[in-house]
Amino acid sequence: MFEEKQGAVLSSYPPPLSLPPNSDSSESGMLSRLGDLLFYTIAEGQERIPIHKFTTALKATGLQTSDPRLRDCMSQMRRMVRESSSGGLLDRDLFQKCVSSNIVLLTQAFRKKFVIPDFEEFTSHVDRIFEDAKELTGGKVAAYIPQLAKSNPDLWGVSLCTVDGQRHSVGHTKIPFCLQSCVKPLTYAISISTLGTDYVHKFVGKEPSGLRYNKLSLNEEGIPHNPMVNAGAIVVSSLIKMDCNKAEKFDFVLQYLNKMAGNEYMGFSNATAFLRGWT
């Protein structure tokens, strides 16, 4: 019945559309069958699944237990563990209750329908590149702001997230660092999302300037060349929540960035911001 013992996919189980004539063909019936299919794929012949086995299989697809889309599922599992005497084991019915709200996403993950089907193989290549690059010790940390000059040059980390929300991190990825100009595409995304492309580009262009990023220059239309040079980034930032005061703008942007980061940690360096104002 199961073609693979490790990283088994849903296609190794009889497809849910192969139904007897008296089967429930309603939407709820279909979702229930998907839940059964998912259970048997992970259980590999067992009647109950340890929760850690489910989370391990989940991570192999690239999804994390902290994924906001799986909040209901993980909350249900934690509640089931507290309320049941199963010792962290899920039978088919308990499993169905936990995954029912996320069954479509989970089915896509375990059927390898994400943009990177074999995420473990992909991340093994990323990890190898990470190890090779770790040996490169040339260059210096940025020193144009005293706070940045204090950065540890030995820190090295890589994180990635696909369009389907598959995530992988390796190295020193839990240590906060200052985004500096890397925040420009993020604030541009916020402005486009809240105001629309046409409106934003009344005030900033889309073409390269051919000049240094910090050169305060305008194109032939009298607007900054693009959102990635300093002049354009300043304009884009000024467009966000124009009817709000600075504190409200700050809260809005920080909360939006936090949401873009999947509700992971997002902070603000007062020391860097203070010193940046003097450079």
C-alpha cells in the first residue's frame, strides 16, 4: 500500500476519488476522506500517530508548526494532548478533528504539490552551499554607523521562504540584525499593497538611475527614479498612512512587517536609528 517508508506521499495511497457508489460525495465527505488519506500516509500502518511524528513529517514538506495558516491545527493538537489520556498519540478521529481546518493546505504539502516538491533535497543543497560559503572570511562589517561597526563578523546565517510558505534556516538566524536598505523593497510592497501600483508610481519611477543609490536626483518627470534608491525610498515611505502621525505610522509599518514575516520576531533598533540620524 505504501511505496515509501520515509517521506511517503499521498499518491501512494488509493486516490480519494476511487469511491464505492454509496460513498458520501459532499464537500464535507471529501474533506473527511482527505483527512483519512493524510492520516494513513503518516501512520504507515499504525493505528495511532505520535504528534512528534506528524510535526517531523510536516517539517519535511517545508511547513513549520509556527506557520500562521496552521494556527488552528496546532492549537487543536495541543488541546487534544491536554484533554486526552492518549499520551500524545492521535487516533484517526482525533487526527481528523485537528487537521480539518487546514486539510487542503496539508494535502498539498504531503502530495508534494508545492513549488519545491522535494524540500529536503533542496535544503540539503542550500546547507552545502552554506558550509562552503562559511569559509569565506574576506571583507569587513559596515562601519558608517558606530552601532553597525560593533557587529560580529563571524555571524553567518541563511533563511529562505518559498511562495508556498516552505521555510528553512541554517546558521545564526536567531540573532537580530539591522535591515538598513534591505527594508526598501518591503516598504515598497506595503505602499503598493495599501495604495495600489498606479497611485504609488505617480510619485516614484520604475527605471534604474545609473547613479549611486544615495544620490538625491530626479528623473525627467521630476520624481525619483525608483523605490530602491534613497530618494525613492523616502518618497515611498512618506506615502504610507499619510493621514496618521509618526507614532501611528511606525506602529502600522512594524505590524505589517511582522505579518509579512509570518508573525516571527520583528524589532526596531533605537540605538541604530538614533546614530543614523547623525550620519
